[in-house]
Amino acid sequence: MAQAISLLKESHENKWLGEGYFVALQFEQGWLVVMIKGREHGNLRPFSLGGCSALSNLSDWNEVKDSSNRKYLEPTKEGFIKQTFWGATPPKARVFFQYPSRQDRWSLIAVTRTLTGDIGYIDGEMSPFNGPFSPKTEIWTVYQLYPAFQIYNPTNDRMLDVKMLFDVMNYTYKIVTDKAKILDFLAGERRVRKYTMGGIDPIPATCPDWLVKLNKAPDGSDLFKYTRDEGY
């Protein structure tokens, strides 16, 4: 089957961050601001989700893991953060997304999203398997927080093998604890990449407890609460 021809103009690689750059991640509890210390590229090509019958879904959500239940998109330890983009094939395969797993995203309206409709998916035409990947596929993950995917086949023919390609940058980081600098970043006074973990509807993803305990100012105060109290 022929691959989709992408009309995207900008490579997702332009969104990778270099050492010394800053990123602000919005969780349900508030904002976490970190400085990138180091980085290493990796990819998963291809990741097979198996066949998908005509006008049907996969039998279950897929957390992109190996035979030992290790999740490729979840950092392997607390000291890493991952940034991921992806593409899919066949081009008509509709990819639905949960982040964290069991939390639907991209629903648009306040009703239960179906996995057979026209709302809340990215297909292989929007983000082709061979790239360039749509910026809408961007996912940031921390240890114990990871996505899950489901496929819908809207055609009248069986898709023999739905595949995804994941392009991943793994970062080491340092948490910013200076309250004045954090406000400058969130107010746009300092250069920073902002990302909402999972999206805003219904709420951003909940930050794991281990990271909540680390996001503290030198005086021991909770920086998530601080950013909320300051209106961010």
C-alpha cells in the first residue's frame, strides 16, 4: 500500500531541546520547570499493533510495551524525561489516544468519546509513518506516566498490520527551584518550552507522587501550589 504524501512543512526534529534549554510541564497540581542537562535520541521502528478488521477497533488499548511489560514511552527511571513524536500506517488508520492510560483525550465535547466516530483521532495521513510527524503527536512522559493507543479502521477492507513509528528524545534534567525564575518562565519573560501533560480536557495528567515530592523550593514549600497560587 502506498504511503501518504505529507503536506507538513516543519520537521518535528526542530522541536527537540538542546542542553541548557528549559521546559515547563503543566500537571493537574501545577507547573514543573526543569533545565535540560543532557539528551540521547532513540526510536522504535516499526511497532506493530497487529491487524484490524474492517469498520472495527483493536481488541484492546496498546501501551507500547515489550514482552516483559516494559513500556517504551515511559522513562526507565526518575532521572529521565522523554519527548516523543509518532506516525502511523496504513494512512487511513485512525489513532486514538489516552494519556495517562484510561483517560481519553481529543474529545472536543463533554460526552463519552466513541472509537468509531469522526472526533478525537490522528490518522496516518495527518502524521505519516515515514514523517514528517504532525506536531499534534508530541508527548512528554515522566517515570510512571505513559500513554495508550487504540486504532479504528474506517475502511471496508481489513488492515493486515497497523504500524506506528515513535521518534524519541530522552533527557536528563534539573528542577528549577528559584521562585522568581519560575514566574519569569511562566509569564514569558524568559525563554521556555511549555507543554500541558495530556491536555486540558478534562484536566491535565496527575503528576506522580515521587515527582511532587521533588518539586520543592529551597525553603521546602510546594512549587506546584506556588504556581497555582500565582495564577498559572
